[in-house]
Amino acid sequence: MFDCHTTLRPKLCLLRRSYVADMFRKQLLDSTRGRIVALLRGGGLTADDIASRLGLTQSAVRVQTTAMERDGLVTRAGKRPGTTRPSHVFELTPEVELLLSKAYVPLLTQLVQVFADGLPAGQVDTLLRQAGRGLAHQLAQGQKLTGSLASRVAMASELLNDQLGAMTHVERNGGYVIRGVGCPLAALTGKHPGVCLAMESLVTEVVGSPAHECCDRAERPRCCFQIARK
């Protein structure tokens, strides 16, 4: 077992997380759905196109595309003329493109590193907090949560889970704690702990009450935000 804080070990953690992500992608792409996804990465196709390229029956492909459309994996993007009637053209949804991309984490890591190398620490923290507040407004669509502090904390936890891929729950300790079993920014927090300040500001903005990060940034980072009862 090793700690992602220590010298060179953040790189090992990032490599291991990249390996896990690659295995997930491989398992996805090895399935029938995955083979369809792989084809659609090259552009929109009709069910007949997919059937021809994968050696499947048209009915089998239509069963898959219907289920994939229902599950938010593909979307219809117009029609293409056919011999008897037009055929729907299927494309991947932006969410699937995002899932399959490998560019976001390396680019974000480099951006944070550039800030850390070129700016005073206090200015970097200010920028990260500003980013957290901006993200909060984006996710909440500019609306402020209402209700009791307990309900706002619960809704903030749900927002982290639904919008950012976190897995958090709310605990009570005289105040409130939003505690995660993981961290959606795990690839960054080991090397750049200040990233947690962005999330702290996000939670503060969403809840409407000061939050203080108490994150665990060890081998497997875990989110933690304390909100005092007023």
C-alpha cells in the first residue's frame, strides 16, 4: 500500500487509475453494444450500416439501438434516404463521447500545474475557489436552494453524486458532514490538494452556508465537507 502524496507516487496512482479506466473501456467495447459504440465513434450510421459491418441481423441491431437510445448511449441524428423508406442515423451522445475521451484529466492536470508553477499559492487558491463557485452556479442553473439547512445539505450531496459522479452521503456530528467513498477528482487531489478548495467553494455556494473540506487524500482519496449548524 502506498500514499499518493509522496514523491513520484502520484504518478503511480494516476497510471493505475488510467489502467482501470482503460479496462472499463475495453470491457464496454468488447460487448455487442461496445462494438456498436466503436463503429459510431467514426460517425453516424444507420441500423443497416451497423448490421452489415458487424455481421449481425438488422433486427438484432435494432434491438440494441433501441435499448441504447433508451439508456442515453445513442441518439437519432436525422434520416438517410433508403430504397423503400428513410433510415434513422444514429450517433453517440455527448455523454458517451465524454466517457470515452482520455484527454480531459491530462489536460486539466497540466492546467493546474501551470497555475501552480507560475502563480503565487494564494492566487492559485483564489482561482480554484472561483472555479468552484462558477461550477456551482452552472450545476444549479443559477438557482439557490431553499429549505432547511439539513435539506440543502442533502440536496448538495445529491448534486455531487448526480452531476459530478461522486458517491457521497450525509452524516450528522452536531453539524453536517458530506462524506464520500471516493473522489471525482482523484487524479488531481493527490498532487494538487488545493483542488479540494474548489469543491469546498462549490459546496459552500450550493448549501448557502460555509463548508470546510476535510478530505482524505491518501491512496484512495475521499471527499469530505463539514457544514456547521447555525
